Amino acid sequence: MTLLLALVIAFLLFFTSVTIILFLVGPTLLLRPRRRTVDVYRSLGVPTSPKELGLSFDEINVPVDDDTKLNSWLIKAGSPVKGTIIYLHGVGDSKIDGLQFAKLLHDHHFNVFLYDARRHGDSDGRFCTYGYYEKHDVSKVIDYFMTRTDMRLGKIGLFGTSMGAAVALQAASIDKRIVAVVAENSFATLRSIFDDYQKRMIQLPFHYLRNIVIVRSELMAKFRASDVSPLDAVKKISIPILFIYSENDQLIKYTYSLTLYDNATGPKEVYPIKEAMHHDTWNVAGKEYETKVLKFFERNLQ
């Protein structure tokens, strides 16, 4: 056996092994991200309940389909109510991640609704589909709002970070009750972000491997990955959007936010945060960040 033949055989064996592993494990990693537990948040020293921030709240399980309820917190604002904002967290995270943001909004007279996305936190759901089903969940949450006679809603805005930003943009493209969106560190399409994760995790650029995982994931979760596209969504949205991105984002390329901004056809703003990484935009930008977000919602929800 020549050295060249041995190398070819070794490569084929390696490639076959990687293909089999991704075929078996890849869809689980994509559709069933690890849930961050309450203990993880506690270890980070952050509040894990609205009560810890002195906020009164209702805990609700909102049904979004026959076998899925979303565990949620509704924090009602004092008078005068400026509007209602739904907080959408990132992949693997939960509604706990938005508590300090909820405190800020509540203190400025916004109702805040936080919920665990399907297959996250304390919510039901077998699979995470990054917006395919989640965008309709947002509409079901708004439907729930409409049944409440004990509160003034005002206009409705969305704040989404990471996956939540992608869901927010997709939801706004189909639900006209949403009047403004803040999208922080969003991806542009599911396929492009999965390519990025594949290259980072296994350092192999082959689209063939990506396609194997996505096709099997589509069959398991009964969705179409090509339809998970904030990029397509922004072309249909006429409401104001504030795109926030971290220039040192190590998980989602900041250029995706610029692409979304360039393709958005309605009123739009872009807010780059230098030195920030994926999860520390507020910490890095501080008061400027708070002012930017609050003024955006005050301007567009009142």
C-alpha cells in the first residue's frame, strides 16, 4: 500500500466517522440546546425571580399549541403605562436572563412580559426551531394579552437578544400588532449561523455535513430551515427597528446585524457597541445603552 493510498483511506474513514457522528448527534445539538438552570444563574450572582428585585408579578403558563405551554412572568407597570414589551431570550437561556432589563423597563412605566421559549427553561416543547414555530408563539402570547381586562396594554414592542432577536424579527413580519422591535446580536439565516457553529465546533467547512444535520433536523421537528430567515423577515417589516450589535461578538458575526440593517425597508437605526462581546452589551455601554433602548421604545410605543 502506497503512502498516498493510506492517506486517502485514512481521510475517508475520518470523514465517514464525522458524518455518522453528526448524523446521530447533530440534530440533538441543534434542536435540543442545553437548558440553563436556575442554579447556573445563582452561581453568576444574578436575581432569579422578579420578587428578588421587588417586582410584583403574575406567573402564567400560556398555551401555544395542544401540548406546549410557555412558562411566563407578567410584570405590570404603574400609571401612566407607556406600553407593553415582550422580552425574548437567547438560545439555552431563559426568562431569568431578562429580569434586570425588566426592572429597567418597569421603572419607566412599561409592562414587561418574559417567557421561556419552547424547549427552554420551564416551558414545554420537544424542539427549538429558532423562529419557525417560535414566531407564532409570540402571536399567541399577544392573543393572551388581549384577554386581560385588568391592565392597560398600550402599544406592543419586542426586545430580543441573539436567538430572541431573530424570533422577534420573524414575529414582527407576520403580526401587525407589534409596532417596534429592538434586535440585539441577531443572526441573518439559520443556515449561515449553523455553518459558523459547525466550523467553530468541528473546524470542517463542508456544506455537505451541514446539510445532513439540517435535513434530519427538519424531518424530526417538522420544519423548514430555509424559512428561518430574519433576513427575509426584515424585507417585509414596515415598523421601526433598532439593531444593536457587539463589535467583538464571538458567537454571532456582527456583520449579520449590518446585513439585516441594510435590507430592512422600514424606519431603522443601528447601534454598534465597541469592545462588547455577545453577552455584555449593557455592561459595556452602560447608561448610554439604557437611554438608547428606553428612548426608542418611548418614541415608538407612545
